Amino acid sequence: MSPLLAQLSHSFPEVARAIRLDADGIALELDAAVLQSMPEMKSPTFDEIRQSAPQILLGVADALASADPTNIRKSVSGSPGVGLSGCRLHLALFELMQEDRLLRAIIVQHIESGLGRQMTVMESAALHAAIDVMHQRSVIALVAQQKSDLRGAAEKEMKYLSFLSHDLNNHLFGVTLSLLELGLLLKKAGGFANAEES
């Protein structure tokens, strides 16, 4: 079991319940905070975060509600690939870190408000471990997407070079034939010139 999943070796049903009851409120506050602190964020990225945040929060809640490693893995793997950070190529590292800090502050405030108390050290560690596992998953998804994009770009380039090479070979073959014909003509012309001289 990974060290992050080991933090979730106990169930935290109260924290999970607080997240489920207020997932929409957390997502709305995150939307507002991201818009206010990062107005330059591109709309498609912001839309991805907005659409996936409630589902991801429910994935975090499911992971916290169970102490069974198999169920935790299912909860994590079933959450959207975007991840909590909306991890995408056009987001700067600074923006990703800022959005992560906003999320953690907002989710802690909402959970503690729902619980009517501060989280225990174990609850807090488990919550942050669950968020980290989701981040880890989104980074893995991003790397897989980058690999796929690079592979696709390399395949397109190879097809283009193959086509170009084939096209050049055809033209070079035509030029070679023309030069051979010209050589034969010059040879014949030279033969005629030699015959006339003699």
C-alpha cells in the first residue's frame, strides 16, 4: 500500500459526511475564489475545474468513509481524471499551487463548520492524504495525455516525412531517367558527329 493510502487506513465517516453534505457549497466557493484570485485563468480550464470539483469531492468523501484499501482505490480510480487541480498544460505551476491552497483552506473551513468542531490530527492527515492521492492521479493522467499527444505528433511527422521521401524519390527517379535519356541522346549525337568527321 502506498504511504498516501496508508494515511487512510482508518475510516473517517464524520468528515466524509460533512463533505457530502456540503460538496456543492465547497465547489461554489472554490469557483468564486479561483475567479477572484486568478482572473487570468482560461475559461476551458476553469470550466473543467467547475464541472469536476463536486464529483472529486465525493470521491474524497468515499475514500475517507472507508478503511478498506480496495474500496479506497476504487473511489480514487472512479473520480474524474482532471483531478482537484484541473491540471492542464496551459496552467502555470504557480496557478496550480494557488488553486490547491484555495481548495484546502475552503474544504477545511466547510468540514469544520459541518462538524461543529476542529478536525483531529488524524482526520486532517487523512483528508490531505485523500486530496494528495487525487492530485497524484491527475498528474499521472496529465503525463499519460502528454505521452499520447507526443506519440501522435511523432506519428504525424513520420507520415509526413515518409510521404515527402516517397514524393522526392519519384521526382528524383524522373530526373534520373531524363538525364539517362539526355546522355544517350548526347552519345548518339557524339557518334553522329564522329561519323561525319571521318
